[in-house]
Amino acid sequence: MLAILLTCILLLPASVSATTDSEQARLDVAVASFYELRKHAPAWTDSDRRQALLDALAEVERDGLDPDDYHLSSLRQHWSTASPPPDIDTERLATRAAIRALSHLLGGKLDPRQINPDWNFQARQIDTDRELRGLSDAIDQNRLLDHFAGSHPAHPFYHRLKAGLHWLRRIERSGGWPSIGPGPTLRLGQRDPRVGLLRRRLSIGGYQPGPGQPAPDESGLGQSGLDQPDPELFDQALEEAVKHFQREHRLTADGAVGNTTLAELDRPIEARIDQMRVNLERARWLLHETSREFLLVDIAGFKASYFVDGEPVWHTRIQVGQPFRKTPEYRSLITHIDLNPTWTVPPTIFRKDILPKLRRGLGYLDQQRMQVLDAHTGQRLDPTAIDWSDPRGILIRQDAGPGNALGRVAIRFANPYAIYLHDTPHSAIFSRDERAVSSGCIRVEHPLDLVERLLADPEHWSRERIEAAIAQGHSTRIHVPRAVTLLLAYWSVDVHADDRVSFRRDIYARDAIILNALNQR
């Protein structure tokens, strides 16, 4: 009887033409296609199948998704009796839930283009007929849980994120971690009632202080006879645990718990779980990348990594855009490299940074070895003939060589933001923990190492030949023989080998936007 009812309903004219772009309409079409593939046979008449779906929907919580987005509570209620009567509405509700959950695992719950209109990463290519047939087969063959588990990204980082989320939720179920609370800076040798809370917080978070050695007292003679750490004494073992936490959270590793470190330690476990959920959603948008080789720029992590066959083979520190000149999330291809590059000042930097200095005195041009050029012909212009109160039709270009803003090398890729990866004369900044300092471009700590990898031509472009070409002082453009995929991505978490999670500061305040959208039903 249920199969007959399904056939009658699915043969009715569709009434979704006015909302073909909505998820609701797409689900209606997918549900109809699903039952057509099954010749209108119901999917959820068997109790084992129903239980498998309930288990699979509950399991998506491990992916940072909300099971009740997929009607888990409603389905449990409908199917709470041992032999529920055939119900066409519940049958269709269950199928819609399964299809929606699988689509979210495959490519994300949210459309990143609605969050970032400039988003240009390739969406995961999904063969709808194949996916619906795979779902139908998994139901019939009693392997629905395995089918769900195989639908999210297979990338190792995704599995690490899931493990990290599970680790945090275990801590949450055990009562979370304590708040240390406000007070003066805690440091080696001090006594404070909050030290015990600090020790417990670090221990729960995976930064086990251990008994260690007590800090020296004011006399310098030290303290002896202590088998266990004094609960209120900030000892050397605790200092090392604090430094470990600081290093992994991109904080100055001085071992002292001041306001900045305290703010990271006291972030509630619930907020950290939400941060993991946000990054799992990002992973579903991005981690289906199929390029054999690619360069991943981790903006919030201040790190660039070169991947081959899914494994990182090289990494280096980077500097990225300031919060008011953000480095964009973007996908492109690295196509050429400039040795001894000149620097054409981008319009925003010219307007906000260079022009005010020129209005104070044109000597700035000579100091910085800059030329004024006609924007259309490229011909050199006399700076004294320019109306600097309202300059039009000009470019400012800095000569190659010492002090050039791009350093010795610029790595180019097509993008509408006038940004690139490049060397920098500001190398001391790489020693900082926080490196959001540029005007949007990505400054690379070891750019010549990266150039070698991109060119992959030791016969013609060995390290010695690259350095020799730079030493000649001439601007040289080299085309990358096989364009390399570049991913400018934003991750605000990291997961370590023991599933311990560390967090990066959300330098561009992007997490909250995604979290708010994720929490919408």
C-alpha cells in the first residue's frame, strides 16, 4: 500500500518552479528521483533500516553538525513503537533527512558564496544520480552507517578535526576545564591561589605540568623536601607547560600568564567546540581538492605548506594582511616568478600610504627609488609636474634591488586583488608569533626554497643558478613549467598527534559569521 501511495504522489505535477534555486526545491527533486530509482519501493519499512538511519543521523554530531537539522528527534518519535504503521509522510521525511545529511557531509551545510561573494574555490562535483543510487543500495544492503562515514572528505586533516572535536566533547562531558579568573600576571616563583586552577586547566587541555622542580625562593637556595608540587606555587614544570600552551596557540612563549594568555586559557570549552565545528565546515568546502601538488597558504596560522599526493613536504612561516587589509581566501594557479622584481604600488597602498608622504615632500621618491609613470604609456613623468592634491592617470613603481618591498623574488598568480607571494626586507617580523602585518600580500620566509619547488628544474634552475640570476640585478621573469594550484585558506584550529587541539586567534573575525549560519535551522 505504501508503494502505491508513493507512486501516486510522485507522479503528481511538480510545483517547485518558483523556487528551483532553494534547497527545498532541490530536495523535492532528489526525493522524487530517489523513489524513481527504486521503482517507488519504500525504503524504511524494515526496523533495522530505520535504526541504521537513526544511528547515522546521530553520528553526524561527530562532524560538527546538528542531528536535529535532519529531523532525528521527530523520526525517533515516529518510529518509537516496535511496528509503526506505514506512513507516507514519515517515509518521505526520513528520505529527505538522509539526502540532506549526506549532501551536507559531501560539500558542507552552507554555501560559502553566500558568506563570501568573492569565493572562487571549486565546489565538490557531485553526481546526483550516482549518489542517490549509492544511498538506495546502502539502505538495501544494510550498510548505511558505512555509507555516511564514506561521504565526508577523506583527507587526513578532516579526520584529525573530527578526532579533536570528539576529544573536546569528552572534556565537556567530564565537566569542562576551570576558569582561572582575573588577577595579576602569574609567573615563575610566585604564589597565588589561582595557580592550582592554572595547573588543572593545563592538565585537562593536554599540557601536563608534572611535578617538576620547585622554583627557587628569594634567597636563591631553593626549596627541598617537596615530593609533590606546592598547589599555590608557580614552579618550573608549570612554566614549561605554559610555554607549551603559548607556542601552540601562537602566543609569546615567555611562560608568564598575562592578560593575553589568560584570555586564551579561559575561553570556555563550549566556544572551543564551536570553533571546531566552524573549521569542520570549512574542511567540507575545501578538502576535496584533487590537485596532485598544491601550495596551501594558511592565513590564520601564518604558515605556507607544499603538498604532494596529499602529504605536506615543505612548510615555512609567512606574514599576511592586517585586519583592515585582509588577505583573501582564494584559489588560483601560480604561473610565473619574477626575480629582482620591480614593485608597482597597488591603488589602495598608493592612496592610503604613499600619497600622504609625497604630499609632505617629493624627496620620498628618491629615498625609496621610486619612479612616477604614465598609467597608459608607462613613460616616466616629472614628479614636479604632477598635481599631488589630485593625481590622476599615474603609477608609482619602485626599482628592483635593495629595499624593494618585494625583496628578491615575487611569485605571481592571477587574482583581482593585486596580491602575490614574495620575499621581504622585513625578515625580523618572522620571529613574531602574530604576523598579520602586510597590506594583503603574503610575505614568505624562505622564498627561494619555494621557487626551487615550483620550477622543479634542477638542470636549468638549480639553487645556484637562481641566486646567480638574482645577483646580476636584472629583473627576470620565469614561467612555471606546470602551473601549481594555490589555495589561500583560513584555519583557526590545529590538531596534534594525540588529538589535542590548539587554536589560533581569529584575526579577521570570520568564525562568528560561519557559526551563526551553521546554527540556523
